[in-house]
Amino acid sequence: MTLVAISKKNISKKSIVQKIMILTALYICFTSILISVSLPEDIVTSSVEKIQQFINILGGIGASYLVLVVIFSNSFEKLFVHIIRILATLILYFLFHFYLLIMHTLNSRPFENISKTVFDSKDGENFDLVLIITIFFIVLSVLKGIKNFRSSSSSKREAKLSVNIYACFFILLLASDKFVSKLIFDLQFAPLDSGKSFRYFIPEEFGNVDLFHLYCGVSFVFILVAIVVFALFYGFSNFMNNKNSLSLDFSASLFLAMVFNYCIQRSMVVNNSGIVPVVGSTMFQVSILTLFFFMLYLIINRFIPTTMFIVIVCSIYSIANGVKFSMRGEPIYVSEFSWLKNPKLLLSFVNLKIVMLALFVILIVVLITTFLSKRFFRNKLTSLKLRIGTIAVIVGMFGIISQNFKNFTTPEERIKIPLVTNFLDMSNGDILWRGLPITARYKSQIFINLRQYFGEIMDKPENYNQKTIKKVAKKYEKISAEMNESRTENIGDQTVIFILSESLANPARIDGIELSKNPLANIDSIKESATGGLMYSNGYGGGTANMEIQSLTSLPMINFSTNVSIINSDVIPKMNYIPSISNQFQYRVAIHPENAGNYNRNSIYKKFGFQHFYALYGTSKSDTLTNQKLLSGKVSDEQTYEDILERIDTQKNQFFSVLTMQNHMPYDGQYIHDPDLSVTGKDYDEGTNQLLSDYTQKISMTDQATKQFLEKLQQLGKKISIVFYGDHLPGLYPVEKAFASNPLKQYETDYFIWNNQMNKINKQQNVNSAEFVPLLLETQNAKVSPYHALTTEIMNQLPSEYNSVLGNSVKLNGKQKALLSDLKLIQYDLTQGKGYLNDSKTFYRFPK
């Protein structure tokens, strides 16, 4: 081996060792700064403070080493140029910081907030650390410049710095950034939902174990930041040298991801809405877009064409997303990409001039791309193995992400990803119930798209195929024909009103409750004269939308996958056909005295074919409810009944879907309607008893208003049926006391089915919400479709609690299991299968 070869080998080893030592020192400095910034002063204990001091000492040692490396290395040539580059890096940091600030304040006039944040002394940003780090590097540069000047005549050769000093500077600036610290600390320790305490491992105290977890989180972030930042700086160098490379492709992917993350979220902005994105939403969406764009660069292997392709596609998507949101108040859903299969129909909704303009712009972009491709970045990534290996890694990452979304509601089956896993669960209880548009603005558009795309609606039945589905259909066509021989009425020949009474459930059934009198005496009397009993809810203290959809479609919640948390957003948007009882009526009206966007209802009712959706806001101007009477801040049930009466047309057969709001939490109005009505819970604290008293007074008001409403309906010369039910219990009872003897009572609400002209059937039975339609048809002696023949068989043969929270513990015999298997086949075909029966002329249709 020659001396030259030995010398090169030694230099190479020395360079590797130097890189490792510099990165180690940088890591120590980064963690020291970020942990100091992240820890709120009011949670630091004495033991934590000592460990923090030790970390700071290590940080000082790391900083000292970086000083020595820079001063005693040939790190730069000209002092002036070097300082300009440091200042340019500082500007880059501020651009990044203000980008995050814009995303954080997107729904509340972001540019005004930036001005306030920067210049307001009270609420302004704390840039002290940024200033210190910048001065540190500038002083270090000056010292290095002086040393170079004094030793310019020396022939001694200095070691060349093997790590980009500007990248190191940028990394340390990120360590001082409040958004980075908030990302790490809040994702690890902040409450998942409002009203819950911080998730410290030691109760009521931030201890050493918590500090260890914080340190692990900071270390994970350092690894990601170091990889990304060094790739960015090397990518910029390659860009200036007109050279395609992995680092350039990644840098371009990240830049485009940040641009279109802003464009997508900006297209859904509602100014001054008060929505502040969940911590990590920007990180999540930018990361997913970056990985996707990076994979495109690797597959196409041409820098300019790939860039132009991404710009065109994402620009069109962002514009289309904004147009849809401005017109319908909702973003583009995954299920709507199926429209791309029919471009002619899709383009028919767009002005021809806009189409021609778009085609002209695309043509210009193609010409520019062709021109630029011949002059810039002409080289390919020559290593096929490198491209395939990198693509495999990205596909693996997407595989992990898809696994997490497939098991969204079963955290124990997920593949844990630091910070990302915490983001998936952050604020779901506060947000998901409000519908997909709100969720998209809080947790990002990509979040809802991945949830829709990867989340399994149902487990596929083993025997699902067209032959089996046709066999099931034929079986219930025969059963429906037999049922219809004795049935003489058509349900569509009258007006039907479904009333979901918010949180209505008689406290008298709850253990330990003492009542001076029955608050639902009138409703109990109606049950005795018509059809009524108890309904099994699928949730305690919540689940309104799921009760509503099950009652209309007869699709039981229990058959869906645990990935489905809200049928409105997780299932209905993907369905091509919905077997709703409302399909039997030409005139369909929905009334809900709240935000029409809650639980995605404004979109759902359109898909159901409702002509009107009356709400307080979020609906059309002509359908906005005004002059509403309130009870403790909620629209009273008396008012809602008046709204129904105003819209009943005795000359038409109508269908109403009505959701009340009077008895919705909170129960803090201390409202007294009936001074003779008192209620107390045994061993309940004073606060809980006060809530219970307020709630009981309000449902007593509902009871009286319901009686008066039915009396008015009896005076109308029109046949009208009412399906009335409470959706769930209020979440105010102490579970361990109220339901210890019988857990099923936690899900029992009140219901009745009543007709203003005929109540011959006095059938008292317990049901679940998916059984309301077959029970309505039975009480009205109305003919059934084969589908409703199946649901009637389910209602009559299976215990209704099978479709409840405790359903998995219900024992079924062979015949019952066979019936449930038939329903699962049909339900899968409707929701996730191939829709073999969607175009059936008989299975979902009622005979005339």
C-alpha cells in the first residue's frame, strides 16, 4: 500500500470520527436547549431541576467543543461572505417560524396576528435564545477570521470542517423555537381531550420518569431534524450546481409539501371561527405530503417534469377543495375521487370557460417543462438500487401509517410511532363528533382522507359473493311476499316524523335515585296507549348521530368494524345507495336547532335526498331557524314542536327527521319548572345532585310539551305517525354507583311509536334504534320490502340488546346467528362490498 493511499485512508477515518463527535456535540446542545425551552416553570420539581442542570452542563461542554472545532478548522474562507450566509440562514429560520405561526392562526386573520405577535410586548415572541445563538455564531466567525488573518503567513494546514456549519446553526435555532418545543411537550403530555388532566406518569407531579420520556422525545426529534436539515442544505447546494440528487428531490418535496399544506388548509378557512389546529397537524400533513412527493420524484426520475406534475395536480386539488368548501361547507372526500372515472359528468359541473382556461394553462406548463428539462437537471439518479431501496422504505412507512388508521379505535393493535401516535389520538373526543369538515380544519385534510381510505367499515363475511347475496335476496323476497299478504297499508301514504329527543331517559330506572314524582308521566302514558318501551343505546352520554342513522337505515352499529366511530362520517360518504325509510317519501324535511355541520349532517341529509334542512346556522339562508325560544341557552322542545307544526302540509305525504336540543348538557341552568318535582341520588355529591335536578326539570318540560304536541297533531286532518326516542342517557351519573347492579341500564332510554288516527297495537317491547323502521311498519300494518322483511325477522327473533355496547356478551342460538349472518352480508354489500343489490328493482323497494 502506498503512502498516499495510507494518508487518504487516515484522513477518511479522521473525517468520520470528526463528524461523529460534531454531531454528538450538536445533539447535546440541541437537547439541552430544547428541554429548557419545553419545561414550564410551574411543573419543575427539585429532582427534575437537578437533572436539568446536569443536562445544561453537558450542553455547555458540547457548545465548547463546537467552538474549538470551528476555530481550529478551515471552515470558511471569507469572513464577510460567511456572516452573510449566517444571516441568510437566520432569515430562513424566521420564514419557517412564521410559516408555522400562519398555520396556527389560519382561521383568525393570521397576518394580523403575526404583526401582533411580533410587535406586542405583552404577547410577543421570545426571540432571546435566537439572538444569543446568532451572536454566538457571529462572534465565533469573527474570532475565526482574526485567527485566519494572524496565521495567514503560516504554512501549517488546518483541518477542514466536515459538517455544514450553517446546518448546525439552523438546527440550534430550531431547538429554541416555541413551536418545536410545543410539538414535543404537548404531544407527549397535554390532555388528549379538554377537561382532562396532563398525562404525567407520576400523578400531580412532573417527575424524573416524565423527564426521561421528554428526553427520548427530544432525541427522536433531533434525529429527524438532523436528517432533514442536512438534506436540505446539501439539496440547496445541488440545486445551485444544477445537479439532480436524492437530497435535492427530498428538499423539493418538503418545500412543495409546505406550500400545498398551506394551500389545502387555506382553502377551508372560516375567518374568526376560533379553530386552532391540533398540535402536530401541520407536522403530520407536511410529513405525509413530503413522503408522497419524494416517492414521485424517485419513480419518475426527472426533476423538472415531476415538479411541474406535482404543482399542476396539487393546484387543481387545492382549488377544487376550496370551491367545494365555499359551496357546500365541506372538503373533498376520498369517496369522491370515484368521479374521476366519469370526467364528462365531472366537467359538466364546471363552467366551460374555466375548463378551457385550465387546459390552456396546462399546455403552457407542459411547454415550459419541456424547455426547462432540456437545460436544467438533465441527469438522472443513476443508482437504481438506491431508488428502489428508498421507495421501499417510503412504502414501509406508509404501511405503518395505514396500519395505525386501520386500527384507529383499537390502540393496542397499532404500531407505535413516537409523537405521531399521540397526534392520532389528540382531541378526538372534542373534534370527531363535529363532522369531517371541522376535523379537517383541526387535524388536517390528510388526516380525514387517510381515516376514510384505510379504515375498514366492516369485516368481510367469509361467504360474501354475488351468488350468496342473490340467494339471500331471493329468500327475503319470498318472506316479504308472505308478510305482505296480511298487510294492507303503504307507509308512504301518510306523514312520518322521527323525533330524536336529546338525552331523554327516565332517572326513575337508575339505582339510588329518589323522585318525588314521575318526570315522564305523560310519555309513559303514551307508551301504554300506543307502542313503546325501552331502547338500547350504543353509547353512554353520547352517540347521537349513530342513533339517528341507525333509526333511519336499520343498519346496526354492532355489525360495523370498531374503526367506525361515527357512521355519518365513516360510512355514509362511501355508500352509493342508502336504504333509508325516507326514500318512501317525495317530500323530506330535517329540523335540528343547532349547527347543521355537526356530525356532517348538512352533507348527509343532501345525500339522503332531503329538500330542506332547518337549523340555527350552517344551512341555507332560507332554511335558517330564527326567533327561537331558548331554555338555558338551548332551543326548547316546545319551540321545536312548533317548528314541525309550521312545516306540516296536510296536502302532502312528508317525512321529518327531527333532533331536539333542549336537554343537551351542560346542566347548570338551575332551571325550575315544577317546584313539586325533586330528585336526589343516594350518596351523590351536592354538585351531581344539582345537575340531576336541572336535567330532571328539563325532561319534565319535554314530557309536557310532547303531550301538547300530540294533541295538536290529533286535530289535523292528516294521518301522521311519530317515532319518538331518547338517543342516550346524560353523562352525569356516577357510573360505579348508578349501574353497578345492572350495566345495561346505562344504555336504556325511552321510546314510543304513535299515530294520530290509529293506535290499535299496544305492543310493549324493548328495541334498539336499528329496529324502529320494522316496528313502525308493523304498528301501521304497512307492507315491507325484502330488506325490511329481513330487519323485521331480526327484530322479532333476536334479543334487541345484541345491538348495544354489551352486544358481544349476548348469546345467540343457531337460527339467530343465521339471521344475523344474512344481515351482515346485506350490510357489507351496502357499505363496503360491491353493491350487488344496489340496483335491485325489488330488494329495497316497497310494493305499492
